[in-house]
Amino acid sequence: MQNYFALFQLPQQFAVDLALLDRQYRQLQAEVHPDKFVNASPAERMQSMQMATLANEAYLTLKQPTARARYLLQLQGVETDEENNTAMPTDFLMAQMEWREAMDEAKLSKDVAALELLLTDMRQQAKALQQDIESEIVENPTQAALTVRKLRFIDKVSEDVNQLIAQLED
């Protein structure tokens, strides 16, 4: 399996130059896109399709901070075990409950502004965790796995809030 960072000629680290990632992705897609191989042999068409699929998967993984952190940990042999390990520190569990309660209250009162404020708060929390994870991946991968689980939860709640905003605005 090709390393996603190597595929886009990027340093293997959490901090990624997203503009460079976008440029490298577009360049790679231009080179391997199946439309360029319409008249090629079946083997070449298949290889083009596989490379385009790999490029898409790699791009989506590296573009999103939680997925990028998870991938970096996987490269080190550390699994985040997000599906099975839901243990969280008490303070984070309390924050989760507060976010869900704020969502419920905003839903009942149809308060989109409150939901947007909640999203802002969660983005700040995620940003802080992303700053932590940058060093944790190198220094303490076990802690980084916990941080990835926290980020995944924030991503999920953020999706729920965005869906709720969309419902209330319709």
C-alpha cells in the first residue's frame, strides 16, 4: 500500500499545507484520470482507475484533520479503536452532555443562532485538540489515539448540529 504522504510528496506529519495538498491532488488526478486512458489497454485502464481511486482516498484522508491523525497513528501501528473504546475523561463527557443539551434547547426554540454559537465553540475545542495531537502523535501515540476519539466525537456532533441548522432553515 502506498503511503498517502509520499503519494502527494508531502512530509509525513500532522501539519499539512492544504493548498499544496490540493495542487498535488489535482496534478495527480490530471495524470491518472481514467478519461485519459479510454484508448489504452484494459490493464492500463484498470491501473488508472486504481490510481485515481487511491488518490481520492488519500486526498480525503489527508485533507480532514481527524482522518489524517488516525492515518498517521495507523502508520505507527497504533489503532484508535474508535468503535470499541468509548472511554473518555469525565470533563469531556460533561462537555458532550452540555453540547447535546444545548442542541436540544436550540431545536425546541428553533434558535439557529444558538446552534451556530455551539458550532463555534466545538470548532475551538477541535482546534485545541488538533494542536495537542500534533505533538502527541510523535511523543505519546496512546494519548493521540484518545485525542482522535475526542475529535471524532466533535466531528459527529458538528455534523448533527449542521443537519439541525439545515432543518430549521428549511
